[in-house]
Amino acid sequence: MLKNRASGARYLSMRNSRYLIVVGALAAVAGLMFLYKGKDWLVQSALVQAVESATGVSVGLGSLRIELTQGDGFIKDFRMGNPKGFSRDDLLSVGTGKVTLDIGSVTSSVIRIKTVQMEKVSILFEGSGNKNNMNALEAQVNERSTRPEGAKETKSKKYRIDSFVLKNVKLDVRMPGVGKMGKLDLGDIRMSNLGGQNGATASEIAGRISNEISSRAKSAVIKNMVQLAEQMGMDVSKIADGLGLPTGVLNDAAGFFQNLFK
């Protein structure tokens, strides 16, 4: 009798141990699945925070998908809002993008990103009361870049981007009281070696990209100032004032067109 009870106890103990092993295995699998699926959300959140920190404008990202085994990342519907004092329209919108990562660098002090290529890119240049959103964006980026680094920023991961490309960029130009003035084709905006050999934080790189976008947008508007004025049937000086550009840019615009038709 006692022997049978002992045998039964051992059987129950073994069965419970097997159950515990199965439950533990299921829990481990569930944890791995959560980490695998959760990584996209974590990276997406970090990217949005980095750009917001660098620019001071609202940022949205529709989705981000990472394929760790291939070293590829895919984004959809990335948007940067306007600075305060301008419309609620997006200053920058990107339809789709692909990021290629050097997987071997993930555990190193500087993560190397081989390529970033964005498609379906639209930029808004907007004037408002002798100001424009590009100057406002630059001012915010430059002010934030001079702030002393906190402990969190000092410990932030460093990155290096070999090639960054915004493909076939379209620029909408708007002025208060007039609305949309025209659409300009900027072609590709290309940058290389972002972060340098020693790398830079995501916010620092985002700041550099934002300033390049701003610079390219302003240059395009200045070069096409006369054409925009003719399309709207307005005096070019009023266009410059309405877009928050100094009167001196009129000479640059005139010189550009003179050289263009020589």
C-alpha cells in the first residue's frame, strides 16, 4: 500500500515537472515572439523621438518593419509637421523608405547604416508674415544643437550613414492670402558620410538632414522667384516679402535666369 502511494507520488511529481517544463518553454517562446514583434515599435518610437528632439516639430511614422536577418528596414508614411506660427500641413512627407544596415556593426560602438533611400517625398515651403517655415525650422534645429548634452544623450548610441537619398523631391510653395503658388522639382537630395567615422547621435544626424532640406528648399525658391511671380501675376518684390526672403535674393534670382538663357 505504502509502496503504491510512493509510486503514485513520484508519478505525479514527474508529471508536474513535465508540465512546468512545457509551461516554461511556452513562456520563453511567447517572450521571444514579443521581443521580435516589439522591436519594430521600439525602433519606431526611438526614431520619432530623435527627430522631434532635433527639430522641435511634431513627427509621425505610419509603420516601420525590420527584417533582422536581412539587415533591412522599411518605413511608410513618415511626416514632419510645421514649426509653430505656420499651417498645420506637413513640412515634409515621405511615402515609403528603405534602410540597409550593416548587421555586423550592431554590437559595435558605432552602428553603420549602408543606405537610406526615401521615395514619394514632398516638402512644403510656406511664407507667413515676412517669415517662412524653413528659416523657422533651421532656427529651432540650431538652437537645440547648442543645448548642453544630458546624461541620456551622452550615452546614446552613435550612428554613421554612408548614403542618404531623398528621391524625386517635390516642393510646394505657398504664401498667405495667395495659397499655392507652384510646385518645383528638386530632383534627388543626396548626403553622404553622415555622422563621420566616429558616428553621431540620431538627433544630431536628424538635425543635419533637416538643415539640408531647408537649405535646398530655400535655394530652389530663390532661383525660381521670377517664374513664381510671373505665374501669379504679382510683383517679384511682393513675392519675396510674402515668402520671408530678403530683398537681396531678387538679384540672385535675376542673375540665375540671365545665366540660364545665355
